[in-house]
Amino acid sequence: MQDYVALAELRYQIRRFVRFSEEVCRNTGLKPQQHQLMLTLKGLPEGTRPSVGDIARRLQIKHHSTVELIDRLAARGYVRRHRGEADKREVLLTLARKGENVLRKLSLQHLAELRVQGPALVTALERVTKYE
């Protein structure tokens, strides 16, 4: 029973943060997945190319869904596409200034919320991962 309580609490804490994130994204005129794509692009690990395929893998969504998100973000001036230098078939992405600005604003809001909600999330995660 203790495991169920711990798992339920973890799920609740994760959902609280995700809901917060969804709301602040929508308040800026973005869909949550659009924000996730921009955050993924900005936060790619060193050595990871900003390709559509790599972004799709990190978002855990299909390639064509990633392309649709990119199309919408590019049309609104948040991201830019450019061709790879070695392989002209490869499409690489960069954040446009507008994307950088909105991502900075959203990231500050997310960090502030995590400073408030984070301890409860960490506690819930510790309870789930505690081995007895």
C-alpha cells in the first residue's frame, strides 16, 4: 500500500508542475509542445545536432509531428530552419530572437515555480526510489 501512496503522490506532484507549465505557455500564446520543442532545441546536450530527427527523439514524438510543430513555430517567427553544410538534405534548427525572448520569459517562470513546488516533487521522488 505504501508504494501506491508514494507513486500516487509522485504522479500528483508531476501533474501539478505540468499543469502549471501548460497554463503559462498558453498565456504566452504557445501550445505546451511548442514550448517543449523550443526548450529542447535550446537545451540540447553538447555535440547533439539541432536536427528534426534529434528533436523528435528527445521529445519522444514522431518525425512528422515534430515537423508540424516546427512549421507552426517557424510561421510565427520563433524558430528558423537551415540546411546542413555537409549534407544539404539535413534540416537544422535555430531559435529566432523572438523564440529566445519567449523561452527566456517562460524559463524564468518555470524556475520560480520549481523553487516553490520543487521540494514536494523531490520528496515524492525520494519516497518512490527509497529501497527498503
